[in-house]
Amino acid sequence: MKRVFSGVQPTGNLHIGNYLGALKQFVELQDDHECIYCVVDMHAITLPQDPKELRSHILDIAALYLAVGVDPSKSIIFVQSEVPAHTELSWILTCSSYMGELQRMTQFKDKSKGRENSSIPTGIFTYPVLMAADILLYDTDIVPVGNDQKQHIELARDLAIRVNNRFDKKIFQVPEGRFLKEGARIMSLDDPTSKMSKSAENEFSRISLLDTDAKIKKAIMRATTDSDAMVKFDVENKPGISNLLSIYSVFSGKSIETLEKEYEGRGYGDFKKDLVEVTIDAISPIRSRFEEIRQSEELLKVLDEGAEKANAIAEKVLKRTYDAFGMGRKRK
Ligand code: ATP
Ligand code: LTN
């Protein structure tokens, strides 16, 4: 069975972009793959987090994994900082990476824009190396993520190939990204030229998986569209309605062409009203399952067991890497 690994940062509640780009794939893959899903709290601290909120968000994300349908009897679910090998491998990979390749990462460029070198946190610079360590530590074949992570996956591949070539031996499995055709990049509702984000200031720019029905309705009814009122998919000229069409399509299972036909000549009002209904139908069961799981002792047990299993796999790969590099003393 091929192995799958992915992670989500505990920096806030998940939105439908996270769900449609990443989590939906987590669930689809678990029947015929060996899946490992991580709550990446080490990544979250690349920017300052309130300690109490971070602790709470870690459990929120783990509960959301379960609420969307990740099944702990099939998949391993764990918290990154509970497996020390992530930071250990990250250092080794840091010593195999170049400043130039990290400087080219668009996420780093975005997050450091307008700042002097002296005030750019080192963590946002080396973040993709830690992500590569996450992936390579489990001999991962497939990494299901949204489109925004393409460049980071490419770096993980480059680092794996570089180390393998250096020792002329397969130390690391070379992973591949898995991106969905629809949903891989859900855009912001108030600015459809930038991606929907947990951290954007305007809460109506996103739909969170834990939003109330009233909030979902308000966000969709307010969503930016153009003035010609034609329900047509055209990302370049009609980015707002195209984004809403993508969301409608993945939640309803209907193709974009079918939806275009259905709403021909009917304007945006009808379309948005129906989209509200489709979105609420998809999200409200997740919300009610979340409430139950988040309070349960079961959640803590799942994470304890997950960390134990993850540690066992990661230790082996870390030892293999230490042996290749000649680190420490030889042990059995
Ligand atoms: P944000 O920028 O929204 O604060 P993030 O990108 O920093 O969040 P994560 O929470 O770690 O990050 O992302 C989890 C998963 O969700 C990743 O696989 C990422 O590619 C995916 N993802 C994030 N935003 C979107 C989006 N707008 N559309 C599709 N997938 C997304
Ligand atoms: N950088 C990712 C989160 C992440 C991840 C990973 C995803 C950290 N480590 C390993 C897949 C595999 C993001 O979405 N911001």
C-alpha cells in the first residue's frame, strides 16, 4: 500500500478552502492507502501564537480531522511536536539546503514582503525544510494538499533526490504532490484574486467549517461578483462567480457546465440562495460531529496512539539517515 502524509497548521478554524483542497482528499485516500495526518504545531509557531489558543487549536484541528471523516482505525492522526524526529531530521535537511532555493519560495516572499532582513523571522524562511522533514520522515509516496503547496513539495523532492544522490543510495522515498482539479484553490469571497485564508482580516472573506448557518448565508450573499449577472465560468474576467461555481460544483457533485445551464438567464440572486443551501447541507453535519468529538476523551486517546505509531515509523527513517551521514555512534 502506498503511504500518504499531510498536515494542517493549528492557527485557526479550518475554512472550506482547507476542506476542499486538502481534507476531502484525506478522507478519500484512507481506504486504499496507509495514511498519516499530522497537526503541525511546529509550523504554527513560525509566527507568534498565544499559548492558550495554540493548545486549543491543536485539539480543534484533530477533532475536525475526525469530524470530516478521517477514521482513526484506518489512519494515524498525531501532533507534530509529539514526535521529536521531525525537528531532528529538519536540521539535517537544513544542512542540505541552500539559501537561494528557500529565498525563491513564493510563500516566504509573500510573508516577508516589505520587511527588512533584520526583522524577518528565520522560521518563515526555513519553514519549507521542516515540511520536507515531515514528509520524508515517513517514506511518503503521496502528499495531498492545496495548490499553494506545490513549490514546497517540489523542495521536498529536490532534497530527497539530493541526499540520495550524495550517498548514491536510497535514503529517502521521493514524494509526489496530489492536487484536486476542482477545489485545489478556493479564492477569498471578498477578493477573488487572492486565496481564501484563515488569517485574512475580513471574516466574511471565508466560510469556516464551524460557522453558523446565518454567518454562511451572510458571507455568500455578500460575496463579490461582477455586474453582468451571467452565471458563467471565466476565471480571468469573472473571478468572483467562477469561484462560487467551483464551490457549488464540489459541494453538490454537479459539473460546472450543468450549473451554468441550470442558472442560464436567472441572475446571481437565485444562484447564491441555492449555494447557501448546498453549503449549509455540506457543513452542518461536520459542525455537529465536531462539537461531540472535541469534548470526548476518545480524541486524546486517538492522539496518544497516533503519536506512538508515528514515532515508531519516524525513528527508523531517522536512524537510517543518521547512519548515512555518520552521525552519533553506531547502534543496532
Ligand atoms: P491560511 O493561509 O488559510 O491561513 P495555510 O495555507 O497557512 O492557511 P494550512 O492550514 O496549513 O495553511 O493548510 C492546510 C491545507 O489547506 C493545505 O494543504 C493547503 O494547501 C490547503 N489550503 C489552504 N488554503 C486553501 C485554499 N484557499 N484553497 C484550497 N486549499 C487550500
Ligand atoms: N505547509 C503546509 C502545512 C504542512 C504540510 C506538511 C502539508 C506542514 N507540513 C507536510 C503536507 C505535508 C500548509 O498548508 N501551510
